[in-house]
Amino acid sequence: MSKSSISRKGFLGGILLGSLAGFVSAILIAPKAGKKIREEMRNQLDNVKSNIKKSLNLVGKEIKEFKENNKENLALLKLKARNCFERIRHNILGIFIDDETKSDMNRKGKLD
């Protein structure tokens, strides 16, 4: 994972934690009527829900990006492995098969 995605997660975690701390502080400190406190609590909970949705969307995007990057990396790794295997196969065949047999196999398409 990149440093930017890690710092984004830390930032989002800070937002969530800060929202929760503000919510609890408002309830415990503010001397307001019950109706007003309930209204503020609802607003704070709506903010927390909104922050959680944003965080989940960001995490979903990060996961999707991670999957896409790994698909490309895996395809490249498979191609490199296949090329490496083919070079090894040709080298091994070159050791154990004489030139006339190699020429015959090339004509028949068996060394491709």
C-alpha cells in the first residue's frame, strides 16, 4: 500500500475519532434543554454516519485500485515467468539435442 493511502486512512480515522469526541463532549458539557441536546445529538450522529460512508467509499476505491494493480502485476509476472521458462527449455534442449534434431524439430514447430 502506498504512503498516501496509509496517511489517508490515518486522516479519516482522525476525523471519525474527532467527531465522536466532539459528540461526547457536547453531551457532557453543554447545559441545554433535552430537546436541544437530542437535536444536536442527531446532527452529530448524521455527521458521524456521513464520515463513515465517506471512509467506506474511500476504502472501497482503495481496494478496487489494489485489485486492478495486482491483476496487471500478476499478468506481467506470468509473462515473465513464461519467457524465462521458454529460455530455460531452449537451453536444456540445446544441451541434450544435436543440431540436426533441433533443425528437424524447428521445421515441425516443436521448438517454438
